[in-house]
Amino acid sequence: YRNGNTLDEALAQLEVMLGKVPELQPLIDSVKASTKGILR
């Protein structure tokens, strides 16, 4: 959000980082499953 990324761009960046930080998976899954959006 602070970098001006869209949600899709931010998710793509998180997925790249996922290889080094597997703990990000629950966050990614939660954001993708959200039907009401996320707080930025």
C-alpha cells in the first residue's frame, strides 16, 4: 500500500518472497479469500 502497489501487485510480490519466508502463506491465503477487502 505504501509503495503505491495494487492489491494484485502486492500479492505477486509476496508470492515471490514466499520461497524465502514460508510463513507468508497464511497471509496470502487470507487476502485472496477475502470477500470484503483488507484494511490498508
